Amino acid sequence: MSKHLYRIAPLVLLLFGVVAMLRARDLSLGQLDAPGPGLWPFIVAGLLTLTALVLLFIDDPADYEPWTRGTAGIALGLLSLGAFIVLFEKIGFLIPAVLMLLIWLRLFAREPWRWAVPLAVIGAVVFHLVFVEALGVPFPDDIVLGG
């Protein structure tokens, strides 16, 4: 059984790709000369599905690295991105951005607190100024800056 565990990732990607293709089709594909909102997601999901099928049958288990502490760091990074997205939608940009930058600077870059805290705050403010003020990207209402 354990010698076939490497097939789990392609199976998950295959399932994700098929579901994404079905969801994109529900958005309306349109025509090539008048594409609908689901066309590009459908194309990308189709490429993901094709890649997963190739990996399912051609993938070599010798290519995989063993799970290490670094693997847990990658998982923590992905979880922190998920938390950032949820918090970003609920409370705005600044607090989640400061927390995200602080976590990444401390855990992944191993910066000392005296550098991590100011860099996280300054980085979040600079990102806000660039995206919201300079580029006009609409962000959710921020509890720090007010609605």
C-alpha cells in the first residue's frame, strides 16, 4: 500500500481539475470569438486535469523527497495563506498583511523581532499605498482605516 502513496497527489489534482472544469462550464464558456467568463478557467482546469492524468501514469516514485521539517514549513506557509485570505475578506487588508508578513519574516526568514515587526508594518502600509491608493484596486473595508 505505501509504495502507491505517491499516486494520491495526482488523484487529488485530477479530482480538483474535473470539478473546476464542471464549475467553469457552469459559468458559461461562450464562443471563441465571444468568450464567456468560464472559458479561461475551463482551459486552465483542463490543463491541470491533463497534467494530473500524465502524473498518474508516468510519475516515478523515486522523484519524491522524504517528508522533513521543511515539508511542515511548506504546509504552515499554505495554511497561513489560507488564514490571510479569510481574514482579508472579514477585516480588511492591514491587520492580516502585518500578521502574514510577521509570520513569514520570523518563521521562514528567521529575522529577529527588532527587524520583523517594523518590516511587517512598513511592508503592509506600502502594499496598501501601492495597490489601493496608487493603482485603485478595490479592497474590502478595513477595520483599521475604517469603512
